[in-house]
Amino acid sequence: MNVFFLYRGLPKSARWIAVSKIACRFLFLFFFLSLLLLLQSIYPDRSWGQSLKLDEAQGRTIDLVQQGKLQEAIPHAKIAVELGAIEYGDSHPRFATTLNNLGLIFLNLGRFEEAEPLFLHSIVVGERASAMGLPSDGGVYSNLAELYREVGQYAEAEIHYKQSLKVVEKMFGARHPKFATALNNLALLYQSQSRYAEAGQMFVKSLEILEEESSHDATLLGKVLGNLAINRNLQGRYSEVRSLLRRAISSAEKSMLLGHPVM
């Protein structure tokens, strides 16, 4: 039987009850969605798809890392990994991020044997996520490359720096500051191998991208200028060094004025 005719066959009082129930459901749905939007506007950094325990573990990890208390951050980062695996599964970029974060702590502590499997696991999870349409930013490739550079495995480092370039370009484009950062990282690897001409080309390209941005990161710009100055000095192109250093110092001063100290 057609629902419309079934509705018309109801007594007038029953019709109002039915209409009231439907209206209440729509009002409840509207209220619920409005509440979510309000909460997200008040707490823009809150990840509503995860538990408070995971939020707390990640927040505590970040706080301790920012204070330089890397050893103390490890237990909290491990809790974040455990909860991330449970809440997101092994095909979600947020779980990949928890693995990468713990790996970064070990990397900065020089505990390379513990960092490597975490980065590799993060890459696997990230690739699964990408296959499902949930791409990650590729930062873990750069972190793994840095690990290999630290231990002198330059061929492996180059492979992963280049992979980082590919992922960043796919996600953000070849004129984005993140791509400029990836170029700078690969150039530093080449410079450490005395491949000065290749390194110089990448520093210049990185610099061009950053200078295109009207609101460029003064700290990053200063670093790239400084790296290029070293590169020119190593190649004996001394006439270029002074002007590059002046620009690097100017960027560093601007960064400090903006409250972004040069690291």
C-alpha cells in the first residue's frame, strides 16, 4: 500500500503525532550536527574520531618532545602506537603517524636500530592507506632517509629522499614549500658526498620555490641560503658566498622578529 495513502487514512490526531515525531527527529539531527560543528570550531585540533586516551598520549608526547625530554616521551609515544593500532587499524594514515612519531624520537636519540623498523612499518601502513584513498604526506620517507644518512648508508638514503620528493610532489605540487624542503634534504645528502654540482642545482631550485611565496618561511629560507653559501664556498665560487650569507642573516633576523627562532 502507498505510504501517502496510508498517512491520509490516519485520523487527524494521529497525523499530528506522526508529523511531530518526524519533526523531532529532524530537529535532533540538526541539533547534533550543529553541536559537532560548534565543538570543532572551538577545538579545531581535536580529532573526534579517536579516544581521549589516544589524544592524551599524543598530546603528552608532543609536550615532552618540545621540552627536549625525549626519553620521557617514549612511554607516551608507545601508548599512542598501541591505541592507534586498535582504533585505526593498520591501513590508516593516523596510525602511520604514531609509528613515525615514535621512530623520530628514537632517531633523535641516536637509537637507529629501534627507529628503522618503526619507519618501515609506517611506510607500509601509509602505502595501504594511499591505496584506499587516504594519502599521507610522505614525511616518513625523509625521516628514514635521514636515518640511513646518519649511519652512512647513502644509497639507501638517496632512494628514500627521492621517494619523499615523489610523494610530496603528488600531494602538494612542485611549487610548494614542502617540496622545497624535500629538495633541500636531498641536496644536503649530495653535498655530504661531495656531489657539489648536483647539490647546488637543488639548493637553487629550493630557493626559487621559497622566494615565490609571499609569506615564505623565513627560517627555512635562511637555512637554504646558508646551505647554498656553503655549497658555493666548497666549489670555490667565493664571489657568491658573501651575498648569500647576507641574505641568510637577514632571513634569520626576520625569523627571530616573527618569533620563529632559527634551529
